[in-house]
Amino acid sequence: MHLCEFRPGQLFRGIKLPAPIDPDAVKAECRDGLLRVTAAMAAQLARKVDVQAA
């Protein structure tokens, strides 16, 4: 995703991601005026489901 905005002061931006992310694995880096945010997808937890015979 690429986004360019020029405004004085603070900026807040919220975006929807296509999959859940692991909040503990988010990294942000600002270099030369470019903010790069890297987020790992959260692991999908498998569930065991008991099947009852009718």
C-alpha cells in the first residue's frame, strides 16, 4: 500500500487489513520521510471438533 500526504502536525490513519495480524510482531521504521510498517499474519489456531453420531 502506498499513500502520500503532506500536512503539518500529527497524522492518524487507520486501515483495514485483509487478515488478522499478530500485534506483538508489528515493526515500524521511519527513514527519509517514509514510514514502513511490517506486520506478520496471526497464526490460525486449529480446533478439534467432536462429531456425534445420530
